[in-house]
Amino acid sequence: MQIPKNQNNAPIDPSSPIELLVFIALPVLLIVVYFVARRKRKK
């Protein structure tokens, strides 16, 4: 096995709407949907 090489990965670019959607809005939306679905299942 080889050690993976360090790629030149830049941090999230806040001026890119696609990156904001994928890395911020989508995870928050999934967490909210999870808790809403869990609450409905308990009732």
C-alpha cells in the first residue's frame, strides 16, 4: 500500500453558490429532514 499523496485542495470558496449549496445547505437540510421524520415516526 502507498501513502496517498497530498493534493492541492483549496478550502470551500464562499463566493461559489454551488459549493455553498453542496457543503452547507444540503447537510443542514438533511439533518432537519432526519429530525422531522424521526418526530413523525414517534407519534
